[in-house]
Amino acid sequence: MLAAFYDKEIEQEEIVHAAKVEKKIKLHGMTVEELAQAAKILVPDLKFWLKRNATITELSQLINVFKVPVGVEWQGIFDYPDEEISEDEDDDPGHIAVITYLDTQNNLIKIADPDAHYAGKDRQFSVLQFERRWWDINCIVDGVKKRRYEQDDYHLIFILTPPYVVFPESLRMKRE
């Protein structure tokens, strides 16, 4: 969804394949670092930036000053009836979505959600409702040490930019 901002269409299956997470995605999902690895392969002309422990002010700067959509990890709100949930879907509300609009004065945030039930139409929430749910805990599988551990992704943001863009450094974002 972030790549589409730069007129690059990528299917979710392509991202999963490029990140090499086909075997783990249904049970453990995908980390932002794995998403960054997929971006290096699928959109090598763009740079992937991320930051944990971001603020609403930083999110607002990216959207309203620098005019870029921002990816987030959050505890999504899925309000469709249970009978619409397929067996391919899990019950973990941890979710990646893209913030497309933020107005702190009017307490409004719009989220582009890749979930099939919401694709194509931005969802609206209050900023306060979003901020309470702006976190995720990911299960990380260390293939070398054969261990699993949890990674807390509190207020995580990520963006794609052309390689010459440096403004994310002013927000202490890390280039992946």
C-alpha cells in the first residue's frame, strides 16, 4: 500500500514470497523488518524507514508536513460478523495498516486497511481510539538459536521514500 503512493503496485502474496515468510505467516504473521527485506527486493529504488516509540506529533508531521502515508502496527478493529471470518484468518488483532489522514484538532484519523473486508475505503477512527490500540507484540522465531521471543512494537511507524529523501532522519527514523 505504501508502494502504491509511488505508482508501484505490489500484491500481498508477492510481499510474503519476497520476505520468505510463507511457512510462518499464518501462525506468526510478519514483522516490519521482514517487510523491509521484501521492500528491498520489490522496490529497490525506494528506501524503507522505521521507528518504534513514535508520537502522534511525529505521525502528524509525516502525514501533514512531509505528505507521505505512514505504515503502522496496531491492534486492528474488525467489526464484521463472525460468519464472515474464513478459516484462513487468525484471531490475532495485531495488524499492519496505513495512516492516510490525521487531524488532531478534530480528533480524526483515517486508515487504509489491507484486510479484504475493508480494502478500497479508508476507515475512520478517533485519534484517541487509535492511539490506545497503536501497539503490537510479535512472536520472533530465531532460526539459528531455535528460540522464540516476543518483540514489543509500541507506536511503530514505517514509510517508503525515494533514496534522496533525508527528512526521516530529523525524526530519528532508522533506514532499513
